Amino acid sequence: MNKDGQDGGPVRGVGARPKRADARRNAQTLLDAAAAVFVRAGVEAPVRDIAAEAGVGTATIYRHFPTRSDLIIAVYRHQVDACAEAGPVLLAEDASPYSALRRWIDRFVDFLVTKHGLAAVLQPDNSGFDTLHAYFLDRLVPVCADLLSAASASGEIRSDVGAYELMRAVGNLCVGAGSDPRYDARRLVALLVDGLRRPR
């Protein structure tokens, strides 16, 4: 190789790609750790707790997410993405589209009831609320619609319920789940989804 490295282009390309992949994996690890800590302790949990969960130093957290708000928003988007990506996987691996729908709704409920403190950050007076809400809808409504369509086409559920309508209903049933230990949102949502079944 000469001093300009002209014949080393492919080698540099191969070497650069893993670094980018490593950076993505590191960010995913941090987001997974932050989500786990937020579930246990809320979004005001110390950064050192998130760093310990991820097995890194606090400086690494701040390098990726300079402010707590940056981290909270990234966790929210990360969890939305995980919920969206689960839909096609469940539909592909489950023998019954209705069963896939139920399992996906369970994940959606988990997302709604375990995002401790995220709701307070994502109120309509927050400058990023509209963007995040649009992201939520853009990612999740089509996934829910595909699951409903598959379950309807298989004859398992009625065909007159839309994805947005169902997600709003599920969301309303999840309100207050974190503040009242006597309230079982998952049970009520299960009853709602059972109500979609066609009479046999």
C-alpha cells in the first residue's frame, strides 16, 4: 500500500463498517438499560443507575445523550420501534392471526403501563410532544391495522373496528393503571379484545 493508501480503500471500508455497527449496538444497549431503569424507578432515576445497568461509565451516557430529555425521548422512540417491529414477527410465527393480534396488544399494553414518568414529559405543552405523538401513530397504527386485517380475513374477528379506534380504546383502559394497584388494565384490555371475536 502506498502512503496515500490508494489500494487500501476496501480495507478501510471494511474496517469502518463495524465501528458504525458497534456504535449502533452501544446506543441500543444504553436505551435498553435506560428503559429497564425507568420501569423500575421512573425517568428521574440517577444516570449512574442507568450506566450501571448498561455496564458503562456515566460519561458514555452523556456522550450519546447530552441531556435527560434527549435520553427520555430516545427511550420512548426505542420502545415504539420495538413494539412496531414485533407485529410482523408475531404474525409470521403465530398460527392464528387473532392470537398474533392478542399478543401484540399485550405488548402495546406493557408499553403503555410501564413507561413510568414518560407521560409527564410527553404532555401537549412539551415542545416535542407533537413530533413524538406523530411518530407513535405513524409507527404503530399501520402495524395494528395489518394485524386486524389478517385476523378479519381469517374470519376470526369482526371487520368494523379500525386500528386507531382500537388503540385509543386500549389507551383509555390503561389510564391510571400505574396509580391504582386495584386496577388491572391488562384484564380489561383482554376483555375488549375478546369482544372482537366473531360469534361461533
